[in-house]
Amino acid sequence: RALLRAQARSAWHRRTAEYLSMKAIVVHEYGDTSALKYEDLPDPVLPGSGSVLVDVHAAGVNFIDTYFRSGLYKVDAFPHVPGREGAGVVAAVDPDVHDVKVGDRVCFLSPKTYSERVTVKASRVVRMPDEVSFAEGAALLLQGITAHYLAHSSFALGPGKTCLVHAAAGGTGALLVQIAKKLGSRVLATVSSEEKAQVAREAGADEVILYTKEDFVARTREITNGRGVDVVYDGVGKATWEGSLRSAARLGHVVFFGNASGPVPPFDILMLSKLGSLTVCRPTMGDYIVEDDVFRKRVQDLLEGLRSGSLRLRIGHTSPLADAAKAHEYLEGRHSMGKAVLLVKP
């Protein structure tokens, strides 16, 4: 009888633990991919106002996640749960939330998405069409919003405009190429291999330049009959910044939005006047989605593109949540051609 009571207590504790805890990836100290630990954490609790509890089905994996894991960027405190974007099903809402309801399929921006459940500000949650999968929703936001603001706001593309997109086979680059073509612009794309050149062509690039085999500045000038492009979108940084400036037309624009090869070094601003009175911008996504309605409009545009088929996402790697290390290795191997996604609920 005592044994039966003990077994019953044990079963009750297991059920309680399942209800009160969730699985998550936790980082306790900076390090390589072995720093990503699969652990139990307490379930998140709604604060009472303005938030949504989401059962996470998929989480996007981005280079910035590896930076916070390795220590290149510093976390606010340990333990740290990585992740910034995801998709899932609404499990609960605060009383003042009316835009979404329990059971809605949503994508969202939020910290700590490498977890089974997360609380999200309701203003950063958007309902997804049924045609968009959880993996696509999780893969879309950071890279998609970046491509959207670059093409619509940092420099407004349209008919008659010509742009140069570096790393055009990458997640952001391929989306930017597609959006630029939808807006009616001519797109020149740089890539490092024939395989990636095919990805850029499939995205719609008019001209593809293999920068490993030819000087992209000279080739850009040749393609544009010596003029240069109206805007260069450069997410590479250190390795390409000077060539990007030299690829721009007189009165042209260069948008440095990333530093995959390292940050752009300090340079003499007089260089801009000598190269044709250029303008340079170094944007960050947060400034382009401060207003909730602007955030929703950008995301809804992207989701409609996926639903209609006018935008295509390339997901190059998926892993279960427990194998987050494999997703980080995929990105850090620098051979990726497509988004990495964690399937939290496969």
C-alpha cells in the first residue's frame, strides 16, 4: 500500500512538472555550440495586460543568435534563452487583447523563441494564412522585414531603378531580389559560386556576378554602361564596402545593413564626394517597425506574398529544438543557402 501511494505521488509530480514546466534551449555561459543546453524551465505566465501566450511550433535561427551564444554580443544576464522570431498557436491572451484569440495560427517577434512556450507582446503577433506553414512563418520575419524595409524605405525601389544586391543567395538577399523585381527594378546580384548563382537567378536577378571569379565593381560598371547602380544593398560589410561605394552611380546610394565579413571600417567622408556625391545609410530593423501598424503592414505584405506564391522562402536546414547546436553549426559553416529553422513541435 505504501508503494502504491509512493507511485501515485510520483505520477502526480510528473504530471505537475509537465504542466508547470517546458523544454527550452538555455545558455549559461558563452561558448561554442556545446553551450546550448536542452533543459526544463518554468512555464511563462501572462503579465495581465497586452500579451499573448503562444505554443511555439517553429523558431527561426539567425546569425545574431550565434553572436549572443559565443559572446560576440553580450546578453543582459544568464541564463539566456536564444531566439527572436517564431510561429505557433495562441494558447492564452490577456483580457485586453482583441486582435488575436486562442487557437489562432500566428507568427511573431519575441525574445526566447528557442522554447516550447513564450509570452509575446500582442502588438508583435500577426495571424498567418492557412497556406503558410509554421516553418515558413518562423523563417520569414527577421529576414523578410529587413528585405521589405530596404526595398521600400531605406531606398524606395521602382521602375527605372537599378540595384546591386550582395550575397543574393542568402536568406535576406534572395528575398530582397524578389521584392525588388516585384517593384519593377533591375537587379544585379553578387554570389560566390555557380550553385548560389542559380539560387539568385531563380529569385529573379537580371544579372549575376560571381565575385570570386571577376571584379564586381568592373562588372557592375560594364553592365550599366559605366553609370553604376542607383543603390547598393550591402550586408557583407568589411570585405565589400569600398567596392560597393565604387559601384554606385553619381548621386547614388549605398545601404550597409549587415557585417557578415566584419564591420565597415572608418573612412574619410570626403570619399563620398569624390565618388559622385554619394549618400550612405546604416539602418537597423527596429527603427523601421516602431509603429505597430507599420510592423503589421510589412508582415502582412510578406505573408500575402507567400500565400500567393509571389514570394518564395528557401529553408535550408531544420532541426528539432533539442538539436539547436546543429542549426548553429549549419549557419557558422558559412555554406548555408537558406534559412535554418527549429521545429519545436514537428
